[in-house]
Amino acid sequence: MPQRSAGLLIHRRASGVFEFLLIHPGGPFWARKDEGAWSIPKGLIGDDENEFEAAKREAEEELGVAIEGDFQPLGSYKQPGGKIVITWSVEADIDAEAVRSNMFTMEWPPKSGAMKEFPEVDKAGWFSLPEAGIKILKGQRPMLDDFLVRRGAD
């Protein structure tokens, strides 16, 4: 069975245009990557965890703030690596500059034996649809399209 993650496509309206909150992964692997490297807040679903609760928990861990609002199911998306991401959309206006994520530890530099801590998310940003389409991971781009279809492209 493929790994399953759950996440939130957080959006707002700014000057009548939809903007989407995307996060940039922390750590050395992603440090110099930008286009096609950003993601929605998401993470693995625990063994006995409700998918929706996992999406909210992961967003809070990665953003440092609990997301409230009218959550709408968006869909399930198979990623290039095989993982399935189950997604909800929600309108929320949070301060991207104030995002504070949890940390993870990994050996760095590789094979050095030294362990170093990194933030799971090193930055967040609001992006218009065209910008988000460039920034977001390839496997998550259909989320933006489905959001617009469900919203009637208002």
C-alpha cells in the first residue's frame, strides 16, 4: 500500500484574486531549490489517525498556528513517487512571515556522524495562481486546478 499524507490547500483573496499559501521545505537538500520545490502543508497520516485530523495537525506543526475555517474536501492526488496526498481547501489569512515549524534532525554533512537540526519548513509565502503553478511541486499542481474548478473559477 502506498504511503498516505494529508494536507491543506490554504487560500485567500487579495484584491479579488486568489492567493495560495505554500511552504518551502527546510534542510540542506532543498536550500537552493525554488521553482517546483514548494508544497502545501502536509504530512504522513498516523496508523489510526483520521485523514482530516492529520491534515490539520500537519498544517499546525509546519506553520506554528492552528488553521480554522470552512474546510472543503479537494481530492486525493498520486505523487510521482507513489505517495497519495489527501487534500482539503480552506480560506485563511495567516502571516507567512510569522510561520514557525517544528524541527527535524539528520546527519549533516553526510557520513560525518554529526547530527544537525533543521526546521521542517524554512519559509512560507502567498502566491497568485500563476506564481503558485511555478513554485508548487509538480505532483501538487492538479490541486490548484481542482480548486478552481470547484470554486467555479470565481
